[in-house]
Amino acid sequence: MKHLVRTSKNLGHAIRQARKAKNLTQKELASMSGVWQETISKIENGRGGTKLETVFDLIAALELEITVTERSRGTSDGLEDIF
């Protein structure tokens, strides 16, 4: 699974897709990660203001990693319509 993440909405979508791919509920992910279910809901809905540490807790629980690369010239706007 690979996602282009440029916004909090993109990140929330990627986390939601990873959670669903593992057949986890938000409650189950909360238990695994130590992050409140309400916080997971906010992240998955693209709301900003989440601590970076919280994001890394979710990434670790979902067995994901973040790779940072140079930004491509395209935009992520069209990608949201695909998902």
C-alpha cells in the first residue's frame, strides 16, 4: 500500500485504509496503539492539530513507515477522487 500524503486529510485517509486493510476497528487500533478512539476518528477525518508522537504511535501499531521524498510537480487533488 502506497499513499501520497501532503495534507492532514491525505494522512487520515492513508491511516483509515491501513486500518481497514487489517480488518481493525478504531477501538481495536486504539487498544493496540494507546491512542484514544476519538483521536483516531479525528485523524481519519483529516482534522489537524494532532501531536506528531500520536501519529507515529498509530503508524507503528499499523506496521507502517513514513518515507520523505522531494515533492513531485503534480497535485494530490485528483487522487482524493480515486479513493
